[in-house]
Amino acid sequence: MLLEKINYPNDLKNLNTKQLELLSQEVRERIIEVVSSTGGHLASSLGAVELAIALHYCLNTPQDILIWDVGHQAYAHKILTGRNKNFQTLRQFKGISGFPNKDESVYDPFSTGHSSTAVSLALGEVIARDTNNKKNKVVAVIGDGSLTGGLCFEGLNHAGHLKKDMLVILNTNEMAISPSVGALSTYLNKIISAPIYNRLRSRIAEELDIYTKKAPRLGRLAKEAARRFEEGLKNLIVPGIFFEELGFRYFGPLDGHNLELLIHTLKNIIDLRGPLLLHVITKKGKGYEFAEKNPVDFHSSGPFDIKTGVFKKKDSVNKVSSSAVFGRRLVELAKKDERIVAISAAMAEGTGLCEFRDAFPDRFFDVGIAEQHAVSLAAGLSREGLKPVVAIYSTFLQRAYDQIIEELALQKTNCVLAIDRAGLVGDDGPTHHGLFDIAYLRHIPNLVIMAPSFSDELEQMLDFALTYDKGPIAIRYPKQIAASLAKRHPKIELGKAYVLREGTDTAIIALGSMVDVALEAAEILFKDEGLSMSVIDARFVKPLDIDLIRQLFFKNNLIFTIEDSVLAAGFGSSILEALSCEETLREKINALQILGLADEFISHGNRDTLLHIYGLSPKAVAVRIKSQFMAARHQQNFK
């Protein structure tokens, strides 16, 4: 196999086109083989195989900087850059990351995972390169989804203004090239990327510069005429005028699976001056029939059977999809209330909004990868009496922080933030864990924050949120949530927690998905140690149930809190603050022990594995509580 001989990108340069095409097949087979076992971003990575090969063939990486936007399409890049032997550990704990990771390889200049950042990062590299008098190339690879994010346009606009030497590859897969247009486009790009054409173009530009100095007005007119002629010629058959107006020279669109054409074009344009944009068109899932037919499900897939394309069922005891529970209940409520509208930021499938989209197409808005716009849009809808529900992953909602403050909280708009994937999400790693939402939301005035512990509680909280009329309300929930308890939960009341389990020795105030963990830990402690522990479902991060907290601290000498978020500015911290403000409770501050996640970025890995490692699994929590309880009892007896 050719792939076995490819350890680093320099090994590609010894291969001819036929061998590179064979290599692309082997890389695809390797990606399919591994992702079928580990899960991962299959469709996008299969579509970018030839592009990765061509780029590494033509560039001199890692001296030349190659930045993949998001990075979910970069599996071939990983395989070609020394990580093939360990590729089977993809997304496993202490294995290969599912995204570019600067700590993993010198070929990954940044750790990425969020969209629309590559152009800005690349421009920063370009400016630094020129400042330091270096000569390396800088290339950013973006997708059509990236173009829906405002940050990408900000980067393109600035790059076009500065006229620095850089190359942006736009990889789109939402359109097909018809035979006639494709042939014309290919022919035209051979002409405009050819060395003789660009030498002639540069010579004409130099002559026009000389002429302009002699006759400024006529020279400017001649330059403008020449520019308009080239622009008009290209715009007859290629869609590049938008990028030309931003200051980029546009090349494309090209067939992104034609290695010979890709390499030929890249070699021709790589040394051209100024900002360049090469547009390639690829097919998501290329080379794997099931992914080609269903690229959405194979965008971020679980393990599957290669022969049938059927996904393997996960072993999830007593767990259901939070997104499915949320989406189903929202549809039920929307049938009764025509004012309810739903907003997604290019994640209708991931957030469970597909059923709503299909049932109420006029009340569903997918804004693309534009979280800021999603929140501001919701504010406008709310002001006119509608009930917008904005469903966004916790990690992506970070991007709309300013809008949550300015457009939702300050205006007291009645919007619902459905914060999916809160807490540890596992395999996608530090760019995707939802660990910071409590910390970045808790201090915002007028904002209510809830966290359900069981599936029926999630439904109740959505009901409550859509009837709440005093400002924005956020519901944070994990990827999977515990199924409903046998007993019925009490009605949701603003700022009210409730006691799930009565105990006499100590108590734990648990938030969201950690309630299930706390109940299991309490059972372990009772059976193994005879410790009787109360378990409280906090329900609300803000406002807190101060009355219940007061009762708990007067009754117990030791109280624990547990949350699946960072400890800094988290749920436990809010209780510490509450204690410090209560004169009668200040002396109880030392009685509080906070369990959560440390001040660090958490690696990728199975969620249960990560919970255990960071001391938040039921057994680990039981051990920690026993140790602290025994130490406190010993100290009390000593006194």
C-alpha cells in the first residue's frame, strides 16, 4: 500500500499523479475504517481528501502555514502528517483529536473547532511573517458554511484591504458544475492561472503604472478599463465577482476531486502576489455511498457498519437524547401557540429542531453559523409579541455573549435560550465541551437560568420558560439526559429547588445532569458506609432557592454542591456568594464543599471516562464525600 510509505508530506512529492490518485483511495478507506469504529466527522473529511493531498504536495508544510477552518474536514491532513499509525485512536481519551490540535502536531498551527476563524488567523500569520521578513506561504481552507459567519467576512474584508500575499481556499459542496460550465470554467482557470498569463498581466500593470505617472488621469482610466475587462470576462462564467470586490483575485470553481487540475492550478497561483481565493467544489461523503446519499447523518456520526451504513446502537442505560425530548415537546407546545418560533444556527439536526422545521416551516429560521445574529433576531421577534426559542450548543452560544447582554437581558426580551450539549460532551474535546455557560451567564441581570435533571423536568422547564414574561430565560441540558423518575416532579416555580432524597448525615445540592450522579452516590454511601445523605435538585442556577439553602445549612454541618461545569464563577460559587451575604450564614462558609471541574481545558474522551477521571462519576463522588465527611466528623469529635 502507498499509504504505508507516507509518513510526512514530503513523501508525497515523490509520487506521480496516478499514484496520488491511488493514495487518495487508500486515505478514504483508512478514514472509513477508523470512523466506523470510533465515530467522527466522516462526510466532510471524505470530501476533502484530494484537497489535502494537493495542498501538502504543493506546499512546504509545516514551514508553510496551513489552517483548516473548524477542522472537521481535516482527517486526511492528519493521516498525511505523521498520525496514520495512531489514527485508530481518533477521538479516544489520550488519542488523536477529532480536530486540529497544536499540542498534537507541528502541522497544526492552532487548536480549532469553531467556524469562520481561519481567515483572521491566517491574516495574523501573514502580517507577522512580513513583519519578521519571512517568505513562507499561508493558506486558509474555509467551507461554504464558514461564509455564513460574520467573522469570516471581517477577515476577508481586512485581508483584501491590506493586499497581503495569502491564499484562501473556498471548499463548497452545495452546488454541482454542469458539463458545459465546468468545461468553460476549467479552461478559463488554466488560462488565468498560467504563468504566461500572469507575467503578461504583471507587465501590463507595470506599464500602466509608468503611464499613470506621466498622465495620471488617463492612466487611472486605463487601469480601470483593464480591471473591468478582466473582471467582466471572468464574471461571465464564474461566480467570483463578490470576492474580487473584497480585494481578492478569484480562481475557480474547480472540481475538488481532480487532483491533476488542483495541483496544476495551485502550482500556478501559489507565488502570485496579493490576496488570492481558489474556489473548489467537492462532494461530501465522496467515495462512501451511504455518506454521499446522507451527508447530514454522516457529518458527525457514531460508529457504524461499513457494509450496510447502519449506525451501531450505543449502550446508554436510563438515558435519552435531550435534543429529542426538547424538540418533541416544542412541537407540542407550538401546535397550541402560534406565537412560538424556533431559531437554529445551522444545527437543526443537532438541536432536535427538524420536526419543528418540517411542521412549521414559516416559524423556523436557520440563520447559518451566525450565533450573534440568531440572538439579536430573537430579540426583534420577541419585541413584536412572538415567543422565540433559540437552540444552540453551549460552546457555540459563547459567540453571542454580547448579544445576550445587550439585546436580551438589557431589553428584558422574552426569549428562551435552549442550551444544548451543556457539560462534558466527550469525544469532540475542549472546543466542544459546554463547561463555561454558567460562568458567562450567571452574572447577567434579568436572566433566569435553569438546569433539568430528568427528561420530564426538561419538558416542564420548557413549558415554564414559554410562559415566563419578565425577561429572557435559559435552559441548559446535556447531550443525554436521565429518563423520567417514577414519581412525579413538583411544579416548576421560579427559583425553587426540591428535595429528592431525605438524609440525616449530610446533603448534596446537585445541578442538572449531576442529580442522577448524586442519587447514585447517595445510594452507594448508604449501602457501603451507612451514611444518610439528602439529595437536592437545584433546578435553578439563578435565582437560587435561598430559603432551602438556609434550612440545609442550619441542619447540616457539611454540605456539598456538584455541577458539570468549571468551578470558577459556577453554581457552587453562587452559593458561596449567597452565604457571604447572609450574616447568619457567613460562619457556615467552611461547611460548603464544591465539586466540579478544574480551571483547565478538558481533553476529548468518552464522557463516563472523563467524569471518572475528574472525580464526578457516582463512585468517585461517593469516595470524595466519605473522605470529607469523615474528616469533618473527626475534627468535630476532636473539638
